[in-house]
Amino acid sequence: MQADAKAKAGKARPCPVCGKPATDASRPFCSERCRDVDLNRWLSGSYAIPGKEDDQDAD
């Protein structure tokens, strides 16, 4: 099982914001800037999980 974890860790994934290689200090991002951009997207509601509206009248 440790070999699988090392194999996954060895694969470099690109930054989810800009696509540049990720750095160890800001993983999974390439920089603090991309980290802040991602945080802003979460806080502003850009990232949302779609779902069904609850039917309040059914009670």
C-alpha cells in the first residue's frame, strides 16, 4: 500500500487555477496567488454544488 501512495505522490499535478506545476509550499497550487484566487472563488460563491430545491410546502 505504501508503494501506491508513493506512486501517486510522484505524479505532478498541475495547479487547478492556472495549470502551472504545483510547488511543495503551496500544494496543490503553484503559488500563494493561485491559492488566494481559489479561496476567493469559494467565498464569492463561484463554486457551487447543484442540488434540488427543498419543497417547504409539503409539510
